[in-house]
Amino acid sequence: MSKLVSFFMILMLILSNEVNAYAAENPPLEIKSEAAVLVDSETGAILYSKNSDERLYPASLTKIATAIYAIEKGKVDDVVTVSARAVKEEGTRVYLVEGERVPLKKLIQGMLINSGNDAAVAIAEHLDGSVEQFTDNINKYLAEKIGVSDTHFSNPNGLFNENHYTTALDLALITNYAKQNPIFTEIFGTKELGWSSESWETKLLTHHRLLKGEIPVEGITGGKTGFVNESKHTLATTAENKNINLTAIVLKADSSKASYNDTKKLIEYGFSSFTHRIIRQNELFALNKKEFYPKNDIVITEHVDNSEEVITEQGVLEVVNNGQVSQSIQLEVKEPKPIKVVKKEKLLSSEQNGINIFYGMIVFALAGLFIGVKKRHVKKQ
């Protein structure tokens, strides 16, 4: 009995060591922001999530949506006449002058790089005639074109309003969508820009410290900061290396330092822990005698140590990383080859033919036996 107890104690110790070793290789991320999400920009796979569906105030991360809406709806070479309302907008500005005529692209640059609230209002009024109409239109655009479901904006710049909210996941979707546009990507990744206007000449510098290189993180390609008292510190960041492109969103951090630390952890985690694999069009997945296949070659994002693929009854391929579904892909059903069915009449006829042949063989054998007996009888006589 004592030997059995010792054996189980040793076994538990071994298992405990294995669990601890695994935990050491994949430590949980200590993210201090209220909400955060890390997304593969290419596949859309969710690589890390903390309260990513919680509705929070985005502050100036709103301007990411305003920028891509302006690029797609307007023409970047359009000349915008600045209104009195735009000039009077509170908060961070690029110090526009009433009546000043500015190219739309320049206003987008001033809004994203220097977070100009006045530039954001000038853009909204140019696109839709008023901030109020802009609000209606951009909410429809975000829902219908990008597919977000937990976002409602009441202004183009992110100044606080109780009805101005979004989620970390929605912001990641908006940023990923915007990054597909080369004009947005260029501006979003601009570190500094010479600025000349009626009121001043200066050099605009991005407020994003990772993008500027003040906090060393490899591969940063773009970013936007945000802050109002009610939202606290918000941060949107994109990064890439040879293996993967990432989008990181953090919301409601108590300090600027916390938002950058959280973002750094997310980016480094994404780079070190995930890779891509291509599932080819002819690759088959089986479940309950059914076979499924992808319509086209697809790219999936896998955790380097803890990833699996699961097929649902509906033929959805779920990529599970660290026990969480990161990616879902609807597969096609492979139709089974048709089975040739013999008509019942033919089947019965075939059966009858077999019976007839069987009886024929018996009759033939009996006839042969009878003839043999008869011949022997004749010889005896």
C-alpha cells in the first residue's frame, strides 16, 4: 500500500512540473487597461482579448473611422473651406483659420498625425454639410461597410459624449479595414510632417511614442493616441514582421505609461507566439461520415505551441488557440458520389434467372445420373 501511495505522489509531482513548465512557456498577459484586443490584421484572427466587447469611450481613436470614411467618400484633392464652427472646436487643434482653404488630404493628415479636432470638424462639414448629418452617415457606413455592431459616434473627433462609444474589437475591425487603403496606411504611419498654413508654420509630430521610437518595439507601422477624462488613455497600434501583421487596441488605461506597456506586451506576444499556415483548397476535413473542404486556399493563424482545428456539424472550421476560438471559416460540403440503383424489376428478374439456372443444373445432374444407371442396367442384361 505504501508503495502505491508513493507511486501516485511521484506521478502527481511529475504532472505538476509539466503544468508549471507549460505555464512558464505561455504566461498570461498582465494587461492593466480596462479592455484590449490583439488581432491578426491579415486573417482577422483574435489572438488576445480582454473585455473586447465592452462599450467604452474611444476618445481620438474615433479619428481612424473619420479618416477612412473621408478617403472613401471624398476626393483627397478636394479643397475644403474651413468654417467658423471648425475653428472654434475645443481640444487639440492644428489652428485652422475661418475661410482658409485646405486640401482634404492635408486635413486628414492634421487630424491623424496631430489629432486636430478642428480638422475633423472641417472634414465632417465638407463631406456631409454638417456634423449632425456626418454622424448619421458614418454610423451607417461603419455598420454596413465594415460590419461593426457595438459602435455609435456622435462627432468626428472623439470629444466626450455619453452616446459616443465603441469597443476594442470594433476599433480593431475599423483599423484593419482602413489599413487596406494605401492613403490611410501612409498617413497612419507618418512620424512627422511639415505644416504650412495661414496661422503658422511648423512640423507636426505623431503623438504615438511607439511609432516615434521613443519606446523601442520592433515593427511598428502606425498608431493613434487618444485621451479625454472620461475615456482615460486609449491607443491603437499596428505592427508587422516577416511572419505576421498585427493590430492592437487598448482602452481605458489609467495612465499613458500603462497603455504603452500593455501595447508592447501585446505586440511582442503576437510576434513570438503566432504563425501562419495555408490550408489548400483540396484539403479535406471529415466529421460523422461527411467531408468538408475550403472553397479557396485560406490562411489561418496558429499558436506555435497550443493550436488545434475543430470542425462543427455545420462545417465551420474553428481554429482554437490557447483554448479559445480565434478564427472561424465556413467550409464547403463535399457531395458523395451517386450510387447506381438497380431497378426493382431488374433485380427480381436477376433473382429469378439465378433460381432458374439452379434448378436447371439440378435437372441436368439428375438426368445424367438416370442415363448412367440405365446404361449399367442394359449391360447386365
